[in-house]
Amino acid sequence: MTLSVRMTRHPRPFDADRGADASAHVPWADAPLRDLIAGTAGCSPYLAGLIAREADWLQAAQNDPEAALAQTLAAIPAIPFADLGPGLRQSKARVALLTALCDLAGVWPLSTVTQALTDLAAASVQACIVPLVAAEIARGKLPGLIPDDAADAGGMVVLAMGKQGAGELNYSSDIDLICLFDDDRFTPEDSVTARAAFVRVTRRMCALLSDNTADGYVFRTDLRLRPDASVMPVCLSMTAAERYYESVGRTWERAAYIKAAPCAGDISAGQRFLDTLRPFVWRKHLDYAAIQDAHDMRLRIRDHKGLGGRLTLEGHNMKLGRGGIREIEFFTQTRQLIAGGRDASLRVRGTVAGLSRLAASGWIPVDLRDRLSDHYTAHRTVEHRLQMINDAQTHSLPQDAAGFDRLAAFMDTDSATLRADLTDRLTEVHSLTEGFFAPDSPRKADPGDWGQEITARWPDYPALRSARAVQTFERLRPGILSRLAEAARPEEALINFDAFLSGLPAGVQLFALFEANPSLTQLIVDICATAPALAQYLSRNAGVLDAVIGGDFFAPWPGVAALTTALADAMGGTDDFETALNIARRWAREWHFRIGVHHLRGLTDATDSGQHYADLAEAVIAGIWPVVCADFARRHGPLPGQGAVVLGMGSLGAGRLNALSDVDLIVIYDADVWGNSTGPRPLPVRSYYARLTQALVTALSAPMADGRLYEVDMRLRPSGKQGPVATSWAAFRDYQQEEAWTWEHLALTRAKPIAGAKVLMAGVEAFRRSLLKSKGRGPGVLTDVAAMRARLADAKPAQGDWDAKMGPGRLMDVELAAQTAALVMGSDLRDVPGQIAAGVAGGWLDAADGAALDRAAGLFWRLQAAGRLLTGGVLDPGALGEGGRRFVLRETGFDTMNDLQAAMADAAASADAVIGARLAR
């Protein structure tokens, strides 16, 4: 469809004589197209010249603008090198004319216009470097390369930065480029020679593109975004660039790489380089320190350009001035930097696309996305009109009334309407973005003078070593102390906050996070006032706070299946085993913290949190197991036979863990024990599975950069410490049927297959159920349990009246009774309440017995869970603090600690009597 048929607007006449002269060059044009050309030429001397020069080409191009653009770009690679300068300039003139007319006529949206200009830039750069590299190869200046290597520029790549990288190139923009070469294609000795050749290529490319000849120029080039531009060569090796960014890369360079894209040369090498920079650009934790960096950068630009002060339209810079394009870009890029390390969906180059992704992920409101996107499009449209007038790299509004009249006519409006629209848009952009960047003004002085003996130590802590950390913390300090003063016991809360602060290894990022999210400060105060153990956990794992503001921290619990899938997805982004394990550690830490906070805040109770901790452990093991197997198989071959299964034992199998629980595991494999694996380094089957099991234990328990996952206990395997760490399926069945002790059958009442081969998991579970039905009827079961109970009482006595776990009638004792009930009744239930109910249903316990055991189990579990969450050990009411005591009373339903202590004694005595009577019977 022709351009004139698709027109929805055209510029108003400004210089009628120039417009009429331009119309004379296109006698073939119909009336709408003549109006467009007359209005365009009347507003833009530059475009008037292009119309006169390219009138014949335009006659054909206007019939199908998209096809004309595609043909022009496709012809660029075929331009002979001797004609490259004039040929590129003619291509630039044609694309510039066509995009201008399609833009002014409303035929192409802004995104199509900017992409057309971006594609022209990429094609022009490619057309320059390929023949230039070929010439260097022909001269022998690129050692080891042959003529065919010129096709991918011999490993040289040009990265498009800024608007070109994002597909947002403006009408008269320069192009920001970083030129690199893949030094892996050269020996160390030849790399220096190659660099000199690529430097020559870069300089000649810039000359071909930038020199202003009688035919004009193609693109002005800017190479100053490269590493350390004042001293580094214009083209440097990828290794040198990587080292620079790893050691001294700054926040503005991270922001620049959001939009970076390989545009010419060895595209695959360029993408590999960008992949290596991913950890530099996208930090694994929420990076709120980037806000202050971006704010400082904005202030430096304003000061350098003299753009501060009140809004005045005359001469206002639409890019860098108040409420301008850069404000929206900085807002978007800074938000992307903050969260893009955790949310990969935010890693997009375009500004409008970035706003859309931020809204989709809940980081900004949808209304804010719509308003900023609309303002961005409007600002960029004004910028294009300013540049179209004289093909000038300008962003400034006119200085006089005549200039505004011309610009208004170019935009098919009047000057008064344009001024009003510009004022409204610039003002709103500033109001929408300034509050995000500008830090709060200093707050009031500290409330009172309390706690000075403690706060005097703070300047010596590691988290407050840097001036920047101190500056941010001083803005936070009054609010923190005010909130601590409102705690039930302010002194206790301050002591715990002091312990939290002293344990932090660094402060800049965390304090910036607090400043941007005041609700986190209150959460920290709540934790310090209630749960010192959780506060200490936070000081060692402050990164978990990222999850609180991630959008779904307070969503309903997802369950094991969803957690397992989420962990697999998180680890699926890397092929490196150690990286995957560190990802798992960070992921698990955040969920572990979430469970604790939900319990502390009363969103869940001890029963829920126990199940959630168990779900998390099961998901971690189920997620880690295939990763461990795959890494092990790369060296020793795939799992022999039918594979293996991991059994969760003890509290994990029962689906109830606390904040500090370790995990009890057994590994069973189904393979010919006399066989061997088939990998590069084959192993006998027994050794294979023994070492695979140890690899799993190491993956879960080894301290790494991001901590450990779980302590692992494998003593419940057949024959305990004396048995092999992995047991064959046949040996396991034989042992359980013929040799196992009663305590081992008790352990199986809580065994749960949680990872491994599905068929084997089903077989193990079927065997467990069958075994329990047959072994619980033995005449010596109760005698064995009674003897075991006596040994436990001697070996692990209660640690005082408040010990919820050890002692007659307390948690471990009741759990033993529940397992006994399950074994005697042949029940396949694993949880404590279910096993007690099975004992009642089968007649081993009467209803009163069951109620007494249920009461004791529930009370002592709530105390056990609270103690591990609050203090990491046995509850001590005297050292617990007022906040902790209130939490314990809320969890147990009592009014005073004395009432609770009396109930503990009564519940333990009743349960002890029931258990003793049943075992004696």
C-alpha cells in the first residue's frame, strides 16, 4: 500500500516557498503526498535537500516503504569497497528520507522508525569491518587467519551500546560502539600483533562512517564507552575487557551493558563475551545501592551541562534536562539493575520494553508504566523533529518564538498547544522519577539518648567501614532507634540489633535496601525484639531480605511439587555444578527465612512451619539429586541398573522439621553389585553408589560461598555406622526381614522415598508397608521398645524443666510411642498425630491415652519449634526477652509463663504414665 494512502497526518506549512519548490521535484505525487512533501520541506531544510536529490528513488519507494527499506539495507553488503564511502552515504540519505516521511505521515510508529535507523547502523558497520579485516589478513597482519576468516571479521566484534543496542537509535544520533577481538583465536605472542591490526580496522571504520564529505556522513561514531577510554586502545581483547569489568567496573558501565548488543563482526563471540559479563551487570542480590549511584550520576550530568534549576522551555534539553528522556531511561535501567539479577525477565534492552517487564513482574504499577511509556514516546518524537530540521545532533528546544512555531508546524500543531503539552509532560516525568532517585533529607536527631553505650560501638563494625555506608546508615539510624524504642523491651531489642549489625560483613547494599524499603526496617526490629537466633541468621545471610520485596513473599505456601520445580528451574540456567549448588543454597536460604518470618508474624503456626521446613528439605534433596547424578555420571557413567532412591528418615520422613533440623537419609540402589559402570572412569557398582551417596552428602552439607544446605545424618541406614553408606535393594530387603533390630523397624515407620527412580521408589514404599504389617506383631517388640526407652532416658536426660524434647513424656518420648503404635498396628502413616490415631483405631491405645499423647505431642512440638526459631536451643524464659515470651505464649495459648510451665509438667506426666503402662502391658 502506498505511503499516501496510509497517511494519517502531515506537517503544517511553515516555509511555503521551500515547500512549493520541493513539490516541483515530485510531479508524479498525488495530492496527499504533495502535502506531506511540501510540509516536510517547508519545516526542514535538510529534508528538502534530500527530496530534491532522491526524488526519482522516492517515486518507487513510496509505493511500498517497507520493501524499499529492506532492499536498501540488503544492497549495502554488495557495495564495492572502493565505492563504500559514497555508497553508504547514499544509503543513509535514502533511509533517512524514507523514515522521516513515514514518521511524519504517521505510517510507521516510533519503534519502527528507530529500528530502521538501528538496522542501517548495523549494516554500515558490518560493511566497513569485513573488507578492512580482509585487507589485514591479506597483508599478513592477523597471524594464523585465512581469507575465509574475514566473514566473521577474524574474531573482531563491534558491540552496539546505548540506543543502537536497544534498537532505539534517534534520527541524527551518533553511534556508541565498543570494539573487541577474541584473543582466544591467537597465540599470546600473536595477540599483540592482532590487536594492532584491529586498532587500524577500528580507526578506518570510524573514518569511513564519520568523515563529513560532499555527500555528507553516515554516522558519527563514539568509542568512549570502552573500558578506561583515556588509556585503552580503541579495540582491545576480550580478556582485557573482562579483567577490567571484574576489577574496577562501575555502576554506570553496568547500566550501559543493559543495552549492549553485538551488531557486526563475530556475533557469536560477542554474545559469549556478554554472557561472561552477566554476573557483573546482573548482581545476584537486589542492588538498591544502584539508586544512589544513578542519582549521583544524574547530578553530575546536570552540573556539567548546567541543566539544573526550574523548568524553562526555551533551550530546554529534552534528553538531559529536567523531566527529560534520560530521567525515564535512568529510572528504567536502575530498576532493572536492582532486580534483574533475580528476575531474568527484566533483562531487556529497550526502555519501553523494560517498563513493561517491570510492571509485569510487579516492580512498578501498571499506571506508572503507561504514563512513562507515553511520555517517553512523546519526548522521543519531539527529539526526532528537532533533529530532522537540520540533521543536527541536538536535543534542545528552540530559543525563540519562531523556532517554536517551526517545531509546532513540524508536529502538526500550534505553538501554544505544543508548549502546554511539553510543560505538562516534562513536569510529570520529573515528579514521577525524582522521588525514586533523591534520598530523603536527613532526619531528626536520635530519639533521646538511650543506648549510647551500645551505639558508641557501631562505627567500629565492618558494615560501617566505608564513608558511603556511614552516610546511608546515618539517614536510617534515627528511624531504627525510634522503632527499637517502641519494642516491648527496648534494651533487649537494641542488644539483639547490635548483634545483628556487628555480624554484617558489609553495609552499603543492605542499608540502601532498607532505605528504599522502610518496611524491612520494621521487620528487622520485630525480629530483633523477638528472635535473636533469627537476627543472627540474618546477619550472616542478609541476602535473604531480597525475597521479602520480591512480590510473593507473603503468598500461600506452594507445596513440595512447586518448590521442586522452582529449584530445578533456578539451577537449570547453568551447566556448572558448583554454580548450581550455590544457586540452590541462595534459593533455599530465602525460603527458609520466609518460613521463619511467617511463623514469627503469626501467619503460620508450629504445625504449618514444621510441614513447610520439611517440604523445603524434600524439595532441595529432590532438586539436588539429579544434578549430583548428572555431574557424577559425566565422570563415571550413568547410574547402573535401575538407579537409586533417597529415603527421608526421622522428622523429614514424618514431614515435620524445625528451623535448625538436620536431615536423616538412606540411599538404596538396584543394580548388580558385581557389575561396573560404563563411563570414562568406570567404577564397581558398590563403589559407584557409595561415592555417589557421598557426593550427595557433600552437595548438601559442604560449606560453600553461599553457605551449606543441611547437615546430613546417615546413621539410620542398615547396620548404622558399620554399614555401607549406600545399600543394594536386595541387601536392604534381606536385612530388614532377617537381621534388623526393632529400633530399625521403628525408624521405617517414618521412612519416605523423596528422590530417585520412580519404579524403585514405589517398590521401596510397597516393601515398607508390607514389612511393618509383618514385623509389628512380634512378641518382643514392646520389650525392645521399653529397653530402648530406658537407654535414651539415661543417655539424653532433660536439660531443665523447659526442655521440650528430652525427658519422660516429652517430645522424643511421645514420638517413640507414636512409632511404636504404627509398628504394632502395621500402619503406613508417618506423622505423629496419624500414628497415635492408628494406635487408638487398632485398640493399642484407648481414646484417653490417645488424647493425652496428642496433647503432649502438640504442646512440646510448639515449644520445640519456638525454641529453635527464637534462640536456637532449649527455651530459657529468663533469657528469652519479652518479645520472645509473648511469642511463646501466643503459640501455646497460655496467659503466663507459670501457667505454661504447669501445663508442661502435667502433659509430660500424663504422657509418661500412658507410655509406661502401654509398654509394660
